[in-house]
Amino acid sequence: MPCYRCGARQTDPDHGPSPWRRGVREDRQVLICPDCQNGLDWAGELDHCTACGSTTLVCRLGEVECRTCGQVRAAERTPETRVSAGAPGLSEEVAAALSRVLRRGPTT
Ligand SMILES: [Zn+2]
Ligand SMILES: [Zn+2]
């Protein structure tokens, strides 16, 4: 998962804990690279625990858990994957596109 701000790829250090920060933003798990942690109000952009205000949140299957106090709340936004999978008409579109491809057959 790349940094949500600059898109940098995470590199694990040889020793010690990763300087990358995990958080949840708009009910999505995000990572913040060390560069983006410098001098930016990155914590202000992240979701905060409604109970203790911590940003050490973990997002998983429709819920957000606070690693500081253990509070779990339902994610307000449906994960993107589920939205597209459940979008009406999408499977029909895919099926139509597939049948078009199949009908055309190999062109090479
Ligand atoms: Zn970054
Ligand atoms: Zn909390």
C-alpha cells in the first residue's frame, strides 16, 4: 500500500519498527510515509477515534477499531470493492462486454 499523500511505496527498514504511520482516513486504511509526516498536519487529516481521539485506528471489513482504547465502530462508508461488486447493472455490463469479445473471436 503506497502513501496516501504522495504515493510513495513503503520500504521496510532492515532494523527496528517501520517509520511509516498507519491510520484510517474516510474509513479507509492508509499509510503515511516518513516524508509526509514531516511538518504536515497529517494527523488532522486522519479519522479520529470518537471515544479517545486517537488516530491509531485500524480499518477492516466494515468496521474501524481503535488500537488505543479498543472501541469498534461501523465504517460509515462502504468499502469501494463492495460498492462496485454490488452496483446494479455492473455484472450485466461485464457480461455484455465479455460476450462482445467472445463473439468477435480471435483477430490475430
Ligand atoms: Zn508520502
Ligand atoms: Zn479510542
